[in-house]
Amino acid sequence: MGYLKLFGIALAASCVVDLLYLLVFRRRKRVSSGEKAQKGHVIHKVLFFPDAQVSCPRQSQPGGCKMRRCKFTHDTTSLSQLKQYLCSAKKTLDLCVYTISCLDLAKTVVDLHHKGVLVRIITDKEQMEQTGSQVWYFRSEGIQVRHDNSPYFMHHKFAIVDNSILINGSFNWTRQAITGNSENLLVTNSRRILRPYAEEFQRLWNMYEPGLLKKRREGSEKFLKDLKATGTSNGMRQ
């Protein structure tokens, strides 16, 4: 009777071990499959400039370029890949760029705006007033553009596509950056890396709200005026 009892306990223990093994094995298999599926969607891409040849601006349009003797290249370039990532936007495109003067990239952004993508742009105040700046083009098309109000540079150069793809690097949106300068861009969909950029964009967007900028400027002017009046009344100024 004792042997039968021991045998039953051993058999039950063996069944439990087998069951646990199957559960762990299946779980690992599911995790492994999930990791493989996730890995297939990971984006870690580096783009280097300058491009050896200038990409055809019509290549990204529906149907591509139809010119028989086009002087631009239709091969893959860093610019064409950048435009491809930008054009993947379905809902939102947030741009935080020091200077934007490249008409080709500006048209890409405007086209996205016309397709219903919510575009928000932050740029440097001094640069937006330079010759060739596309800021006024954006605003004439109804795109929201905000800027800093500081003697220092708003020197960021990053874009966020659909809050899921980050494009960041030394690259300014200028023709010189495309064809002349040594520049780089990192494209990634890592949430851990993207999240702080998205938070920083929203922080700056709120900070540069036009009404708040006006209040800050008026407050600074009032402070200086009061300081001047106080100094004069105390005989500090003649």
C-alpha cells in the first residue's frame, strides 16, 4: 500500500513537471514569435549628406517623374529617403528645425498638410525672417508655425512623424545641407528615444504660444520702464 502511494505521488509530480514545462515552452515560443514580429518593424536608419546627386523633386509624386530627359537623379539618395519617411505621415507631423529654406522639402510638408495631416512647426525667429525662408509659405497655406522670442538660437533639428518615428541630426532644411554640407540624420521608431523629443516639442509649442510671448514681452517692457522710472526718481539717472 505504501509503495502504491509513493508511486502515485511520483506520477503526479512527473505530470506537474511536464505541464509546467509545456506552459513555459509555449510562453517562450509566443514571446520569441512576438520579438521576431516586433523586430521586423524596428527602424534604426542613418542618413548622411551631402548627396552626390540631386534627387528629382517629381519622383515622390504619384506616378513619379515623367520627363524623358530629367536632369535630376531617380536613384535612392538620403534626401529621397528623408522624404519617404516624411510622406509616411498619416495623422501628424511635428517639425522643430532651426532654419527651413529648401523649397522641395517645404512642398513635401505642404502636400501632407493638404492631405489632412496635422502639421506643427517650430523654428528660430531670426531665421524665419531670412531670405529664402519657407515660413511665410507655410503660413499662407494655413500651417501653424511658432517661433522663439530670444536672442539665443532655437537650434533644434528634429521631426516626429505620427508620434512614432523620430528624425534627428545636424541636418537643417536647406539646399546647402543637402548638396554641400557634411550632415547626418538618425531615423528611429524607438519609443524610449522618441518620447523625450515629443515631450520637448510639446513644451516648446506651449511656451511659444503667441499670446504668451506677447504677455512676456509686455511684462519685460513694463519691468524695464518701471526700473528706469525708479532709477530716475532716486537720482540715479540724470
